[in-house]
Amino acid sequence: MNVNQSAIVDLLGSLPELLEITLVPATTEELNNFIDTARLREVPENVIMQLVDFYGVTNGYDYNVIMSFFECTYLTIYEWWEGGDLWLGQRDFNTLRWSNGKFCLGDASNISFDASCEADTLIGLIEICKREILKVLKD
């Protein structure tokens, strides 16, 4: 496990336990297919590698609120690629995506809710989601 994967495990493990969520990594074949598909679509290599780190920890992730990532095998990820966006996941009205060089938490109408919901890294996006999850659970 590399440093990014350890950080992902730590972040996901630090979320309040509302449901039992098991981290099941993508298989080598699934990861290779994801890499091939992303490269074919000319997704930037640094974005591919961050997503491979994530999918190497858990192939999709579905939390109770705010955050849900698609599995790496879902071609839905590329539904918005013509416009330059990767649709990484959806939970209720919350949309996770990569757009304009940023990992973002937004909704169907907004790439991100505001600048505080944009991150340079996927780990940063998970941190944003954690912050928003804690706000929701506090209320």
C-alpha cells in the first residue's frame, strides 16, 4: 500500500460509523481496464493514478450522506467527458467530479458549491466530503 492509499484508508476509516462499510479493492483486471479506458479518453495521467490509488483501496464507496463513488468499471464516469468532466459519484443531490483540474463536490447544476468544495487532489476531495458529512451529522 502506498502513501496515498494509506491516507485514503485513514480518511475513510475516520468517518463516523453509521453503517458497516467494507473496503473491497478493485481487481487487477478491473484496474487495468480502468487505466486503459481512461487513457483512451486522454484523461490526465495524474488524475488516473489518483483514482487508481482509490480503486486499489476500494472499488466504489457508498457512505450514508454526501459521498458515494462509482466503481471503476462504471462507464458512467465518462458520461460528461466530452465537456472535460469525470463524474466520480453521486449521493442524493451531491455530485463528485473532476473538472477543470479540480476534484469537486457540487450538484447537477454546480460543478462545485464554492471554492471551499474544490481540491487539487482526490484525497482533498475526500477531506471536503468528511467536513461536510460532519456538518450534516452535527445538525
